[in-house]
Amino acid sequence: MNYFRVLLVLPLVSVFSSDCVCTTVDCPKEGINRVIMGNGNAHIDYVYDYHDDQLVVASASGTIYPDSLNYGTETTSCTQKYSRMLEDDGNQNCDAGHILANHLGGYGNIPTNIFPQDLSINRGSYAHFENDIYECMMSGANSGYLQWKFTYKTNHTMPYQVDYQADFENGNCTHIQSQFSN
């Protein structure tokens, strides 16, 4: 009788190097993280950098199309934990904010598209701005090019400010932008 020994070697770096609590989906990596969402019709590049030894989103940009609308997903318990892990105001009551909104095609089940967001901003002025983008897309835009910039205070992992802008091809809108405290 022949016996075969199978040795499975896992790279310890990838198993233990991430502080991401989600284990069933890819977590952000330093540098550019390209994610296709919205039923394949939203292409977003997320830039992650280390800020005080913690990997955080620095910026994001990409294009959405009318076919991406309404193909996003809600957050999960995993991405909510991930968001709260980065919340550093001591309250542990932040929302797991979608960078690309659910109704614009953003997936809430992947940490790369999530950041710790003040609940009142996420459900207030930020949601209104996302609705403006949605309405611009519905007005006949062929595409929307979106950009985000996240600003952090020293020794913090929750951004205190988010700059968000959108440019559209065709339709009733050309450019909209806003700045959000967090």
C-alpha cells in the first residue's frame, strides 16, 4: 500500500499581516485596489495607504454607468465590524459608509468600499449628494466619473473630511462637488 503525504503550506504573511476582520472577501491592500461592482458596470480604483501604521483609504476614483445603478449591496456584519475597527472617536457608533453608494452600484460586503462614517452625515448630507449623482445619471448621462479624497488628522484612522465630486457625460448635469465633515 502506498501512502502519500500532502503538505499544505500557507503563506503566513497573508494570513497574519492584515488587521481586516473579514475573512471571506478580499481586504484592502496598500496601493491601488481595482474593484468592479454594480453588476460589472462600476469600475472604481481605491488607493489605500498606511496612516499611523493602519491601512486606510486615501482616495478613490472611477466610472459608473446607468447599468450599474441599483446593483449594489447592503453592508454586512463583517464590514460593519471593519468600519468600527477604524473608528477612533471612542463612540463605536459609526456607520459602515459605502464609498460608492449602494444604489450607484457599490458593494457593501467588501471592506475596500467601506469607511467609518458619522451616522448623521452618512444618512443626511452625504446621502443627499449620492441621490444627486443618481438623478444626474437618470437624466440621460452615459457615464459618471466620481472622485473621493479622504483627509485624516494625525494618529486617527477615521477621516475627518471627505471631498467628493462627480463629472457626467451627457444628461442634465456636468459637474457637482461637495465637502463633508466626518
